[in-house]
Amino acid sequence: MNASSTGLDPRIAGLLCYLLGMITGVVFLVLEKEDDFVRFHAYQSTATFGALFVLSIGFAWLPLVGWLGQMLLGPVSVILWVVLMVKAYQGERFKLPIVGDWAEEQL
């Protein structure tokens, strides 16, 4: 793989798209102009962690069900975060259901 327009190895840039969730996803959407691999991971990171953030806020408003939902959402988010970073570092375009399809359409 050649360096992306950010000057980074695309695998490193893909991993960094997930590092701070939707924040680094947006940063790489702004910075990366050419590499579809990096842009895919940036779109997927932004959408995935944006949706998880909104879901977390929604759970906060629900009494008992929300508490249970947040207890499940935390570990699932961390596992998903690690898996996505590892897959990006391995050079794999790992697509999540729905979000991955949307991210691919944006390219």
C-alpha cells in the first residue's frame, strides 16, 4: 500500500480513524482526499460511533430499560472499537452491517 494523502501508511490511518471514535473519523474525512481505504474507515467510524453516542443518550432517558441498555452498550462498544481498529490495521475493509454499506456508498 502506498502512503495516503495524509502521508501515513493507509493501515495506520485506517486504525487512527477509529481511535477517538467519530472525532477522528471526521478529522480523516477532512484530511484524506484520495485513499478510498482510509475514507471508508473514516465514514464507518463516524457513522458507527455517532450512532452509538445517540443510542447512549437515548438510553439515558429511559428508566430501567435504559440502565440495562447502557450496561450492554459499553462492553459491546469497546469490543467493536478494538475489532475495527485491528481489522483496519490488518488492511482489511471490514464492513459492519448497514453502516459499512452506507460508508461504501459514500466513496
